[in-house]
Amino acid sequence: MNVKAPPDKLKEAMSRAFNDLLDRNRNEILVTMMAYTIPETAIREVVREGFDQVYEQLKMKLEQAGIPEAADEAKVFIGEGLLIALSETIQLEKLLPWHS
């Protein structure tokens, strides 16, 4: 998914895009986001490669937008996505970033 937004709105737009993907493809996204828990070596290698690719693309997008500390921001974004996947999977809404 190619998210386009001004630099000051990019992270917000990417969050909305992630939430839209989660709404449309809930099971697929959750399985993908939680696949790192599968102990089988071949699956973990594929998952590692996939997360590495997501991280590198995300970092590059943030760098191109001039976001300071793009590498750290990419890590936080992925971490929040994993937290969303966890909270959706176990239905613990108070872990969701937008829950008050």
C-alpha cells in the first residue's frame, strides 16, 4: 500500500491505512502479524524477511518525508502495529492506542 501525505501527516495517514487494512482483512493481518510466534524455523525465516522488508520500506518512506529519527519512528510504528494485533487477538481493547 502506497500512502501519500504531507510529512507532518504521514504517520497519521499510515496509521489510518493500517487500520483500514485491519478492518478489511482482519484474519489475514492478524495471522501475519502474529506469525513470528510459530516455532518452525522455515516459517520464522519468512516472517523475519517480511518484517525486515516492511521495516526498510517504512524507514525509507519516513526518511524521504524528512521525518527525524526515521529508523526509531519505523520501529515504534511496527511496535504499535504488533500491540494492535495483540489487543485485537485477545480482545483487550484498553491496549489499543486510541482507547481512552
